[in-house]
Amino acid sequence: MQKNPPKIRAIIFDLDDTLYDCSGTLVLRGRRQAAGKIARLINCSEEEAYSLQLEMDEKFGVNTNIYEKIVTLYNLPSTYAQELLEEFVHIDISGITVFPDVMDTLIQLKVRGYRMVLVTSGDKEIQRKKIDVLGLNNRYFDDIVITRRNKDQSKKACFQEIMKRYDLQPEEVICVGDKIDDELAASKSLGMVTLMFEHGRHYKAYLKVQDKYTKPDYFIKHIKDILELRILNNLQVNQL
């Protein structure tokens, strides 16, 4: 007798470039802000300093601290790398909004009875402000977890804690995100169902090196596409 496939009980969402357009708003806003300081340091225009950052992003990839590269390139004191990074990170976050279909999708998933968890990495104060400005709160999520990138527990450990807290098995959880080498790698290693959101600089970076990684189980262009996944109707991934 064929065993019934596991039922999806929970969905873990990433925040940046998954529920709102981080690449097209805050990343560019941060580069603009850092451009002023770079221009003063290397004696160029702010537009040239802005373009320099975009060129460095393209050359070295999204996981590189480009300010270390700029400091080295122009023989600046190493302390400027951290100062420029702080300039990039600590920006005005007003005016950001979730993608148009996000709220309705979250509500529909909640009504269907799925446990919903938001997991994001970064400066806790900044990430909390983003969540508040976006209007994402515990009305939509059972839990909101903010980890400090590279300093607190890994995403894998974070996901393990979530599963333990809510008595979940990996195959009962979908992880939705845009970063193949972060939340998607961690969730895949645990045996969760992985869903890549096709948006932003991390997704574009993935397209260039996708042969290096295990392919996510699903790809979506809009958050609302989650509602149409057959896995939510208890079909196994390999049945699609």
C-alpha cells in the first residue's frame, strides 16, 4: 500500500527581496548614500562613486563587501571599509512597501491553516523597522525571527529551532526565499521543500552560477503563485 505523502503544515518566508523589493529600493538608496562619502575620499563626483559601487557589485558578486575592495583599490586606510558599510546600511527606510499580492496571499495561507514564520538576517533594529514599515506583524505570522548575519546562529540552526518549537518535520515545511546560498541551502540540507522567488540581485547572481547548486524544488515569479502549488494539496515534489 502506498504511503500518503507528508502534509505541508508550515511555511517559512524570507523578507528582503522576497516580500518586498529590497534590491530596487533600499540597496540603491544605500549605494546613493555611500556615494557621497566615497566621492569625498577618492575625489570624484557622487554619480561616479555610485557607478563604481554598481560595477564592484557586478564584478565581485553580492556576497562581497565591496567597500573593502574600494578601500584597497584606492589605497585608503582600512578603517574606511567599515565606515562605508555603515553608511550603506543605515539609511532611511521610509516608503518601502510589500509586493502587491503579499498581504492577500499571507491572509489566504493563514486561513488555510498553515503555520507562518518570517525569518530574516541583519541588524536587528533595522530589520525590525523594515517589518514595521511594511506592515508585516504577528497578524500574519505565528513567529518572527531576526538573526544577525554571520554572528548569531546559522539559518540551519534557526530552522531546526523552529521545527522543534512547533513539532514539525522537515518535509512538512516550505521555505520561500531568494538566496540560494543562505535560506534555501539551509532548508534544502534539512529536507524541507524549497521555493525560490525569482527577484532581485541574489536571484540574478544565482542565474550565473546555478550549476554549482542543487536546484530548488520550485520557482515562482509572484508570491501569490504559492497558492497554486500542488504540494499544498499534499502531492509530493517528485509527482509534479
